Amino acid sequence: MDEQNNQQPFDGVRVLEVGTLLAGPFTGRLLADFGAEVIKVEPPDRPDPLRKWGKEKNGHGLWWPIQSRNKKSITLNLRVPEGQEVFRELAQEADIIIENFRPGTIEKWGLSYDTLSERNPGLIMVRTSGFGQTGPYSKRAGFGSVGEAMGGLRYVTGFPDRPPARLAVSIGDQLAALYATIGCLTALHERTRSGKGQVVDTALYEAVFATMESLVPDYLLAGYVRERMGNEIPGVAPSNIYATQDGTHIVIGANADTVFKRLCEAMRRPDLSTDPKYATHHARGENMKELDALIESWTRGMNAKECLALLEQYGVPSGLIYTVKDMLEDPHYQAREMFVNVPHPIFGDFPMPGIVPKLTRTPGGIRWAGAEVMGQHNEEVYMGLLGYPKERVEEMKLHGVI
């Protein structure tokens, strides 16, 4: 970081996060990584289920400290009138609200955007839901898995002789969070001109659908429905996994003409790059299976380390299929600071992923792991930010407001 500038990009930006689990809180994490003051709001009697999701150690979830890093934790019951009024006061002091309840929920609590923006016209509300805030499906419950299915990703994932598969991560929620973050930053930038906030409406299924490349024109203009193809990409070759002598699979991506030529040189088969069956991108796509078989017959003649060294020498994109153990042992991951140890009250040094993307001057930082104690920052927020006397905070606690 520039020694003359210890500020972070979102210093002075205050965020109220009232969502649970994945999509909304992941948006909050991204903003918090770059300096936003993110205040995580949980009902006093209903902790965010993510506190217990994933693997546990000594009764503590190992996902929570990552998802909630850099966030302050307060409790507030939005289902009671006093809690709703307190939230309106908090919203007056906020730049951004993140919520991912089913549409209509916050309106039922008297916390609609129109209501909150009357007191704070510059307020930005980031709303993530299964199907968006409008349309005939808007009131339906929707998790990331449903968004992945409806958005088209599940249908094309897996092998053609088996039912649709899922990725082993919550990709639908994370895609929605990324699009929600883009929308949030867009609205934040526009506010510098207009002085006005707005609603960012992100639907899980739309976030997935937006990544589906040429799916629509493929069907409408070429009559083609993309199907499951395992490790292949329709019409893109060579781009697959290939077995080596030691039983390892490596990835090779050499579908561009110039890269394919370099692969042919590495294979000592320069004739393949001028063969009409493989000389062009279209031709390689048409003859994908035959070409993949030729490449794998070559990769099987070496162990993975030898093969990858040769491919690197010729400038052909390639790599191992990493497990987490491989990642931890990889010097490039380490050089890029992709593993960070953060102090934790229970685990000591807690390992978690580093920050993405990398900014040269204001790279962000991980200041603390997710608060293990619900309401850890109640006094700081209610007494410091809102100026409540200690007696009122104690009374709110006694009556289940916080």
C-alpha cells in the first residue's frame, strides 16, 4: 500500500447488512474487504444459520469467520415496532443497505426503500432474491440452487449420459453477490453526480443466466440447444483434461490458432496445425473427439510434471487440477498472498482466502475474523453511532429488541 495513503477505497462508507446465509452477506464481505464499515444485523433470537454451516471444529463453524470478516455484529429485532424504528435511525446514518429476504418482507416491517429514503435520499438498497422484486415469480422462495437450475447452468453441467450435476460450491449465490456488488458500486458512483440513492435489484436466476454466453442466439438463430458435454466445451478444441503416465489428469487449453500451433510443436506433430481437420477453430470443434484422443495418446507418454514443463516451455496454457493441499503448497498462491492468517479468539491464527482483486495503491485488508459473539458491537453502534444512553441499550436488551 502507498505509505502516504493508508485510506481504503470505501473508508467512510457505512453498510447495514440484514441478509442471511450467502448472497447478501457475500456482497457485504466484498465491500468490507476494501474498507467499508459493514454492520451485520441479526435478530437476537435467530442467529444467521451460516454460523453453523460447513465443517465445524469444537462446535464452531469454519465458514462464518470468512464470510463475516471485517464486519461489526449487532442484534436487532426487526419484527417489533421499536426494532423497526431503531433500524430507521440506523438507515439515516447509512450509505447502503444489503438485504436478501423474500420480496415483500421488509415492506411488511415498514422498512421499504421509499420509507427509508424519505429520511435519507442518498440511501442505496441492494436487494438480492431468487427471482427479483418484480414479475410473476417475485414472491416465490428461491435459493441459489434454484437460480442455477432456472438460469441454465445446471442443465449444461455434467456428462451427457447422466442427470444434470451441480458444482461443489454455491456458485449461484456467489454470482448473484458479484452482480449485486457491481450494481452497488455503480449506484454509489452515480450518487456522486445526482446525490440520490436507488435500489439495486439482483435476481439469482438472472445472475446465473447472464453468464451463459451465446446460449440464446445459439438456439434462436442456429437451432442448437447446448447440452451436457462433460469436460468439453461445444465447438472449442482442444480444451479438455488429459491423462498422463502417472495417472494424473492435466488441463490443456490450446483452442486459439497460434496456441494450437505451439501445442503441435511441443507434441512434435507440426503437421497437425496444417491438417484441414485441425487447422481452424471451426475444424477443431468439428473433430474434437479425434483431436483429444491424439493429444491424450501423447500426454500418456509422460508423467504430469514432465508434460507440464514441456507445455510451459512452448507457451501452452496448462495445469494440474488442484486440491486444496496443492493450493497450499503452491508458491504462486503464496506470492500472491492468497492465504491469510487472521487472529481468532478461539482458533488463534485462522487461515482464510486473501483479497481479490489486487489493487496496487489501496489493496484492502482483513482486519478481523467474523464476530463469534452475536451483538459484539451493540454498545459501539447504539451508544456511539446513535448516541443512545447505556440505560436505553440495557432496556432494549431486556425487552428482546436487541
